[in-house]
Amino acid sequence: MLRGANLVMLGVALLLMGPLLMLTSPRIDLESRWYSAERTSAGLAPLAQEASEAVVQVYAARAFNWRGAFGVHTWIAIKAEAAPAYRTYQVLSWRRPTIVTLDDEPDRSWYGNSPTLLADYRGKRAVAMIPQIEAAVAAYPEPNRYRVWPGPNSNTFVAWVVRRVPELDVALPNTAIGKDYLFGEVFVPTPSGSGYQLALGGLVGVLVAAEEGLEVNVLGLSLGIDLMRPALKLPGIGRIGMPVPIKGKEE
């Protein structure tokens, strides 16, 4: 009995090693204040006034303060054809309903953390996706509930939308804690649509897909391996190895 408990404690300690290392790294700023943190554009999106084509983008950035040691915050940005501004969709813990829709810069830093572009679709493909994205946002099952761990949270929301837009191929990072929270479902396609995942309440599960590779979720923290583009995926730290191409741009 004692040996089993020791193994469990060792396993938890190993899972938390990545987040603990991140807490000691310069990538996590524990001193910043939300009201003064950087929120300017990262220059990853074409200016709405200069790009007449439709655009659909998905972003991720390290979460604010200590939460960034564990994972990222994700959001979706769209611009209809000839629209004068982008519209962003995301879930925020301090808002009710939690879904926040704004005409805004699509690529703002997330309270001091620069965003990473995960997907960038333009033209006719984006035109076809936009009404599907809007319908999926409207159908999100728990717009008045937020739980940072294991979900539903901002990453749960983005994963929900992506799964319901077949052409929106996005492999969310393993550090997107909450993406595996499935609102009571157990076996579903992965966000990329290239495989399947088994998950129980966002706390335990396994994911196998061509795009995401193999991921094992333990207590909401994911670790895994990508064989298509060789890389390790570690809790808190994220991907170590070959980078993932931005979906849409390489197609």
C-alpha cells in the first residue's frame, strides 16, 4: 500500500517538474500587473484595412502570471471579406457569459506574453468557415461556467469550436489545459480531425492522431510524442523538437 502511494507521489512530482521549471524561467513574469501588461499587436495578422480577403486565425499565448507555467490561453479571430475590422472570440474567467466577442486586434499580446499563430486560413476557405465558427460559438454548451482546471475554460471553448468546423484543422498544443474536457463525452475526434481521443472529465485520457501525435493526459497535464514531426511534449514546457507548421499557410 505504501509503495503504491509512493509511486503515485513520484508520478505527480514528475508531472509538476515542467511547470516548476517554467516558474523559475524568465518566460514567466510573476511581477507584472494585468493593468500595465503589454497588450499591443504582435504584427502576425494582415491589417484589416489593407486585406480585403476573409481571414480565420487561431492563436495561443502563455497564460498570465503563474498560470503561464502550466499552460496557454487560446482564442479565435475572424475577418469577413471586405470587413473593416477583425472579430475575436475567447472565453474569460471574469466575465459572464464567459464568451467574449469583440471587434479588436486579432494578435494582441496576452497580458505580456506574445502570441503564437496556430492557424491562418484566408480567401474562399475562410469565407466558408466563418458562418460555421459563428454557429459553433453560439452552440457552446456552458457559456456561464468557467473552471481553470480541468475545464471548461478558454481552451475547452476553442477546442469545441474547432471540432465543429471540419475545414478548421488546428492541432492545439499539449499545454492548452482544458482542451480535453469534453462536456460528458468520452470518445471524440481530436481538434485537428486527424485522430481520436478518449477522455474522462478532462482529468485522464489518451489522444492518438496524425497531427497531434500521441498524448497522455494525467490530472489535466499532457505529455506525449510527435512522430510525424519528431518532438517531445512535456507538461508546462510544451513542445521540444521540430516545430509545427502554421495550418493553412503551408497548404
